[in-house]
Amino acid sequence: MYSLERKELEDPQCTDEKGVEPRAAFRTRMIKGISLAQTFHQHPLIVGHGRLLFELCFILDVPPLMQVKNYELLKIKPSSKGWDIEFV
């Protein structure tokens, strides 16, 4: 986990790093984008970076996946327990 991620876990409004969008603001923007994508397709393909995945885990209430490699593919799908995340 990066030091900024640790700080953001403690304070979602953290803006210690110049030019870094606060976690809470990013999450709000991300939710709007996913909601918009779902108006075109119920199960959109989302291409993003680790920060997006970290926030998606938070929103779906699943343990966060930290520092997923840039080239890794994940499939997130509903399950009887909530959500499953599997590496493809």
C-alpha cells in the first residue's frame, strides 16, 4: 500500500499530494461515470487503474485489492454473498 492510500483510508478528504483528487471526490465522479455507462449496457466493461479498483471495492463492500498489476484483468460479478472478484 502506498503512503497516500494509507492516509486516504484514515481521511477520505485527504489532499496532501499536489494535484491528487481527494478520494471522496474521485469516488463521486466514478459512481456518476459507472451510472452513465449502465444507461448504455447493464454490465459495462470498465477499464481503469488501481485507484478506481480500490474505490470500486469500497463501493461494493468487498476487501480492497491493493496494487493490482497494470495488465491484469478482473471479473467482478454478483454472488450469493454480495460480489466476487476473480482474476481472469
